[in-house]
Amino acid sequence: GAPGAPGFGGIPGQQQDPLFGYFTAVAGQDGQISAEELQACLTQANFAGGYKPFNLETCRLMINMLDRDMSCTMGFNEFKELWGVLNGWKQHFMSIDRDQSGTVDPNEMRQAVTSMGYNLSPQAMNCIVKRYSTQGKITFDDYVACCVKLRTLTDIFRRRDQAQQGVATFPYDEFIQCTMST
Amino acid sequence: GAPGAPGFGGIPGQQQDPLFGYFTAVAGQDGQISAEELQACLTQANFAGGYKPFNLETCRLMINMLDRDMSCTMGFNEFKELWGVLNGWKQHFMSIDRDQSGTVDPNEMRQAVTSMGYNLSPQAMNCIVKRYSTQGKITFDDYVACCVKLRTLTDIFRRRDQAQQGVATFPYDEFIQCTMST
């Protein structure tokens, strides 16, 4: 760019994105976000509500979901993608949580999962809702964990169901590999 | 029992077990242990080391593993079984953690998983170790989460691999049901 133009002194091409400064502050010297750094960042942005720490386990799942290079950390493009997805989920969650309590009830959770396009039996749905409820309520943190896991597992299933028959076959080792990392 | 015999005033048959008093103290009025109660109990017993809170997520997984009646809570028999399994894992973990640091390294973790009888490829093993490491170390908490999950998923797989060919087939709904609850 021309000297004196806006952004002089910055890194060309990256500076336009307001998220980039935030990313570098969180990522620190290595330029990659670990699960612990993501937790600190989401806690600070008050994603969990009430300034509670965002669950580390959920952070690992999110990094895993987008971790194409298997580094267990997250670069800027992955962070940007996650930020978009997470804001979508936050808006969806807030629209369900009508009384702004910071939690949703099992029925609202079932509706949310259905409206995301997942076609599940009542048993599977009950199993999911039970798994992510605490004292009959689902927090945003657990809602995100549920969304991440459902999306990741559905992707895994689809890759194994190439004939699109709704049935997938796994050798033991691959079953463990897929399911232990989610 | 005869009046005046040892245990007078207690509930016959349950009193001999020293764990029962502990169970009732933890379970409270409903006589069932929830994930939150289990967390409080394992934190108090210092299972995580350094009196850090034991991970709630791991507590849910443990209740799930033994939850045959799908109540999401734990009765005395299930608690007793868990207590035995957990102490076995704790001893195993302490025997690996030779410097008593409270964490084990990836190589030690691989050896531990192998010595439990799991036959996994190097890729599956790496995937597991990465998933449960924090800054290159595995805490007892994460070690337990890993053991619980590996055991539960292997049981699920075996039930679907009745011909014992090392291959299992899942319809989508059942795949989601099995994997979302672990």
C-alpha cells in the first residue's frame, strides 16, 4: 500500500479484519490458540454468562471440530470460523431462552435440535437432552458442547455412509478413533 | 437380628458395609447420587489431587457408564461398583506416575491403555493421548475420563459386533444415541 495510507505499519491484508487483533492477543507468541487460551477468551467475552469460566472440555471439542491439521490448536482462519458459528449458536440460544435466565429447558432444547435440521427419534433426543441437562436445565456452555458434538458425529457418520442409506460400518480401531476424539 | 447385637438400630444387611454411611451422606434425602453430588464427593476425597474440583463432565460419564436404569443418578450398588473401579484406576495411575507429580506423560499413558488390554493402532492411540493431554501431560481426572469412555465405547462396539469380526454397523439414530451419551 501507499505510505501514509490507513493501516501503515500493520501487516498488509490481515489488518482489515477487526477480529485479528483480538486473535493475536489471545493466541500469544506462538500464533495459535490452545484449548486453555480459548477458554480464557470465551470466559472474558462472557459467553458462559455470569462471568463463569467457559467449560474447558467444550473448548477442546470446538478446537477438535475445526482441527484439520491435527495440531490440537487453532489458527486465525479456524478461529474466525468458530467465532461465526459460536455467535450463531449464541443468538439461537438467546432466542429460545425467552426469560433470559441463561438456561433453556428440555422441550426448548428438543425444538432447537430439530430446527437445526437433525432428524432424530424421541429416544435419541431424550438421551441427548438428559446428557446435557443439569437439574433439568441446559446452560449455554452445555448447549454448545451438544451442538459441536452432534455436528462432528453427524459428519463422521456421513463420511462412512457413502451410499446414503442411513447406515455406517466401522472397524473397531476407527470407531474408537472417531468417537474418542469427540 | 437379635436386640443388642452389633448394628442395633441400623438397617440390617447394609450396615456391614463401611461405604454405606459415606454413600448416604453424599446422596442426601433422595438416596441417589447425581453428577453434582459425585463431583463433591470425589473432590472431598481428593481424587483429583491438590483438592482441585473433580471434573463434572467426568462425573457424568461415570454415572452414565453404570446407569442401567437410565435414571442419570446412582444407587448404592452402582456407587460401590464405581468406588472399586475408581480405586483400581487410581492405583494404576499412581504406579505409572513414578515421580508423584499427579500427571503422567503420553508414553506412560500409551503403556497404561495397552496394559488394560486394548489393542489399538498407533494412530488411534495418538488421537486418544492428544485428546486427554493438557500441555503434554495427563491428569488423573482426564485419565479417568479416558478409561470410562474407552470402556463404554468398547462395550457398545462389542454389542454391535455379534459375529466378532471386529466390524460393527450402526443406523444413524443409534450411532448418535450411543456416541452422544458417552
